[in-house]
Amino acid sequence: MAIASDDFRFIAELIREQAAIVIEPGKEYLVETRLGPVAVTAGLVNVAGVVRELRAKRAGPLLQRVVDAMTTNETSFFRDLQPFEHLKERVIPDLLERRKAERSLSIWCAASSCGQEPYSMLMMMRESFPQLQQWRVQFLATDISQQMLAKAREGSYTQLEVNRGLPAPLLVKYFHKKGIEWQIDDSLRRAIDWREFNLSARTWPGMGPFDIVMLRNVMIYFDLATKRQILANMRKVLRPDGFLFLGTAETTINVDDSYASDVLHTACYRPKAA
Amino acid sequence: MRALVVDDSAVIRTVLTRILTNLGFEVIQASHGKDALDKLKGVPLPDIALVDWNMPEMNGYEFIRSVRESAEYRDMPLMMVTTETEMEQVVKALAAGANEYLMKPFTPEMVQEKLQILGISGS
């Protein structure tokens, strides 16, 4: 059953208010596909039932499940590959040199979804930079969705998920079979601090400073004002010589001119000198 | 770029051929390991071979071992594409010389991502 236009507007406003994510007209199918399963789980007849409940009570587990369902995005291990090549070839060697005195590194995956990005980074670091095992590496991974964070902490992936972008030698080395799923080893799961975080929060107390921030494929969902606020907050938590990665379809150009793109990898940005 | 597809299922051969052709590959098909070794004779070495595990005559594991022991074909990149989904089998295939392992069912994106991992792109 097609979603009523009033119900669509209600959900779009709710998601904008809760997560600052813009759901434009024309995305009715997205709301229907994402919220259909939420309705079933909640024992409601359809998406209209979900909207009715939320109009009566804009809080509680149902609200969280709706936000989770509407903010969950597709991801895969080593997604797009080139950012990981750039991290391996340029960014981490550069930081190993700059931070050799303090031997510490701070990394933030800011929209970690169900964990493939932070786990991909960790596997790459263990394979290519074993010396980092002797460093103090703080690895924070955040997401707005509690459901995604729970899955990321568990580190269990379906066959279809491990088929996406994960080199077989890494599957063999870092995963074990758990029933029909593949679970990443405890040492990697424990190496990451998983936390719920809303990027559209006005201020980010207690965050940073970070050497590397992965903010990939999430800015596209925000309106311009929210993008500006996020990039302004990011400047405060990113070290002046740190690295910010955006998705390949995202840019700081005409949004926040205090970042400069890396000539070798245009989705990698650095703060311009003040 | 050239690819060799080795699978006893005509349906899988057709699906993989379509995916690889769309990526710019010329595709040679074979229905089992021995057939593949015959078809490799006298042609330029393919840039990648996608090989099923369970096949008559010569299975994919035996084919991979033969390729790695052969002076002519040993450098050919090999990807196992199979319904075998246990850890032991992935380990065994890699130990025999497979460079990658893709579990069925697969999507065109998965094939493309695995090729990217190997640094292989189409035309």
C-alpha cells in the first residue's frame, strides 16, 4: 500500500528533527521499504500504523527503530578501495613519521554503520603496519543507530556481507565461522570503542583530537546548514595536520573553504593552515 | 582483457560471461578442469580464471593445483567461485594457489569487487 503524503511528510520531518537527514519528496518508496519491517516487528498492520503510533507518542523504542531503519546505509568491506590504498600508501606512513615521538594515533570512523569500515581499517593496519601494535592507538567508531552499533560490536556477518570487498586471505586470517555467519576475531572487536553519536549535534563535547576521521557517504544525506555545522565542528576535533576522508560523491567545496583536498586523493581533505 | 570461466553449470557460465563481458572482458568458457586445460592450449594466457569447485572430470581444486604446477600457466590469477562455504575449504583453496574466493550466490558487484582486489579491471 502506497504511503499517504501526510504520513510521508511526517516521517521526513521526524527524521530531519532526529538525525538532520533530508528525505526529499520522491523517496516515498524508501520510507515504505524501510518502515514495512518495522511495522511488522512492532505488531502494527502497516507503515500508516507506525505513523499513527508516533503521532501519539514521539519517543520510546518505536521512535528509535524508525530512526535506525531510516538512517541505515549500505556498506561493505574496503568500500571503494582507493581510500584504503591512500591510507596505506600515504596517510599512515606520514603519521608514523609525525607521531614517532609520542607513538600515539587517534582514529574516528564517524558513521561506522555495521562496522565494515573500521574493521577494514584495522585489518589493513595490522597487515601493513605491525609496528602500530606497540603504539597507543585509540580507535573510535560511532553511529546514530543503536541497532547498527550492536551488529558492529558483535562483528558477525552473513556470507553475502563477507563476499563484498573482503579479500579471502583476510577472511581466513581474521574471521571464524559461527553457525552460518562469519565473526571477526575478538582482538579486533575489542580494539574499537563503539559509541552512539549524532553528527548533527550542535556541539561535540569530549571528542578528539583525531589524526584521521572517516566521514564517508554520510554528508550527502544532510542539508547545507547541517553540512556546514558538521565541518565546522570537525575542524575543532581534527588535528591541524590530520586527515579527513569524505565519500567520493562528497566535497567541502562551496560548503566549508577551510579544508583543502589532497592532490593524490581528492576525497581526502586537510585543514588549511590558519 | 581475457577471462576464463570454468563451471559445469551452463547457467553459471552464462551469468559470469555476461558480467565479465559487461566489464570489458573477452571470455573463454570451459565445463570442467580438463576442458579448461585443453582450451588454454595455444591461446594467450587469460588475465583471470574463475573456477567452480565441484565439477566432473577434473574439479576446481585439482585444476588450480595443475595450473600452479604448470610452467606455462602458473602465473594466471585464479578465483574460486563456489557453493563451498566452510572455512576449511577457503583455506584449502588458497593453500592450493587460488588468489581469491567468491561464494555463490554472487552479484555482479561482488565479482567486480573481487577483481578490483586482484588489481584486475576490464577493457
